[in-house]
Amino acid sequence: MNVKQFGSRLFQITRNRVFNGYLVREPDGLTLIDTLIPGSASLILEQAKELEQSIRRVVITHAHHDHVGSLDALVATLPDVEVLISAREAPILAGDRRCQPNGPQDALRGEFTVCTARATRLLQPGDRVGSLEVIASPGHSPGHLSLFDPRDGSLMARDTYANLFQFIVSGFFTPLFPISAQATWNKPLALDSAKRLRDLAPSRLACGHGPVLERPVLAMTKAIEKAARNEAFTAKP
């Protein structure tokens, strides 16, 4: 496991050089953003111990296996921890992969892990999780969430963007990291979400895959422009 600190509050935890989770320091403890692949619980808990704070809440940004793989193990160890996920993504976490009648009828893509842990709170856009603002960013998955820290401008965009080998909008095919394209549910919605996150003008961008990016707006704009030239991203959502 590799751990890096950004500013005074954000800690990136990386497994296998590919999968990122994040701890955000709050006055009352730590917010964990996603739980990485299976087998990561003890490593996450060790990092919290090093920071001398308890994990108070776990935010699941979406239900792909590399984001929820250690959720059940963490909840078993931390029975009082809050578990938070979007209302749209919660059924997927429980194994219900049906399309919603009022949304795109695209089949879900990517690998999902059915968890026994259930949300203690369903998140809506504009909600607060500690100091973090909840932002809807559908596209990679139907109920995908991002989180913005207004204290320092850090944006946890998760899989709306990827920064592994090449910085891209989620869903853009790159041979070195094809899973981003293979696992993205609706590419036009992913592009729309990428634009809305760029318009927040974040000072720092934390993705689900790849290094944290400082002063990311120019890179975000270039990735958006590249995706917008690809017809897969311009079809009607």
C-alpha cells in the first residue's frame, strides 16, 4: 500500500499502483471515500491509526468492485461507522442492476460486488458529508458521486476522470487503461459530468485511478475537448 498526503487534510491510499481510496481529516475524525479492492480493510485501518483518528463515515461514490471491495469487512470491524451512498447507487450495491424507468436504459457496465452492508444515509446533490459537498456526477455509473472540499478546493472526482498513464474523461478508450471505457455506463453523461466538475475550478483533483493532480483545470479542459471529438460521447444521453 502507498499513502500520500496532500495539504493538511487529504490522504490518498493506493493499492497495486492502480486503485485509490481517500481519507479526509475532519474535526470529529476521518471520512473514508471508497474502500478499495477486497483485502484492503486492515491497511485502511492501519492508516487511520497512524493519523490518530477514527473513521467516522464511509462514502461510497459508486458500486464498482474496486470501490466497495472492503466495505463489508470495514463495517464488521467498525459497526458504528456511517455508510453513505447516493439514492440511485444504493440498489446497485445491494445487487439490483435494473434500469430506472425515467433514465437511460443502458445496461450497467463493469464489475460489481454485492455487499451486505447497507447505507445509513442516502445522499442527494448538495448534501454535506462533514465539510465535503456532495456533487452528482453520473455517467461512469448511474448514481456516481463526487465530493468537493471548499476549505482548499480539493475535488474527489473519483471515476469521472482517470489519471492512470493518460489523463482522460471516464469512458475514453486508451490502450494502457482500457477498463475506463469498458466500465463506463453512459459516455455522454460522463462528459457532461466532467464539464460540470471542471467548472468548479478545483485547486486539486483526486481520481479513482492515478496520481492526484494539482492545478487541474487546464488538463480537465483538454480531456473534455478530446472526449467531445469522439462520437461515443456526443450521442444523446
